Amino acid sequence: MTDKPDAHQISEALLAGITMLVRRVRQVQVDDELSLHENSALKRLNRAGPTTPSALARLEQITPQSMGRTLAGLEARGLIERRPDAQDGRRVVLSLTEAGRQALLTRRNTRIETIAAALSSDFTRPEQEQLMAAARLIERLAEGL
């Protein structure tokens, strides 16, 4: 008779599995050539909406100079745009362009397709159903942290 796993054992197993999954998904090659910092800045602008470069640097926990380089690359490729702040014309507000939204969507879809291919070829229907149930539980766990 085996002992049922305790909360610490489950936590350790979940952390190991999720960490490996995230690492592998990040390794999926996407033809957009976005750096880690560029991708992170785009995702932040997509979630939080328009913001200033300095606020974005604070949120991403990098120096304004580093953020400036990141933003310059994104702007040069037409993925973000700068506009004067409506309340304070001296400030600049950044927002995603349609091309920026499309770049994020393409990256996300490529990763989803990679996972879907693995699920389709390596997992039975009952295992896929278990993973779907586990996904909902993992999301609930994340909300509780």
C-alpha cells in the first residue's frame, strides 16, 4: 500500500513539471525574432494598455536605458507607437500597434500548435481529459497564490 502524496510532494512535482513545460515552450522557435525583453514589453503593453516608457521600465524591473533600447527596436519594426500624453504633452505614451498585437498572437499560436501536436501524438484521449482537468486546477491554484 503506497502512501498518498502530501502537499509538499505535490507542490514539488507541480513546480518541476510546470517549470520544464514553460522552459520547453519558451524554446519553441517563432519567426518573429523578438528578444525576451521585447516580447515581455509587448505582452505587458497588451495586458495593461498604453503607458509611459518609465512606467513600463518599472513594471519590467529594468533600467530606463535598457527599456529605451528595447522600445527603439520595437518601434523600428512598427510593433509599438508613441503618442503625446493627452494630459501632459511633455510625456509620451506607448501603445501596441496592430502589427504588435499580431506578433503576440502569432507567437502564442505557434506555441499552442506545438503543445497540441505533442498532445495529439503522445497522449490518449483519457490522458488528454486528465490534463484538461489538471489545467483548470492549476489555474485555480495560481489564483490562490
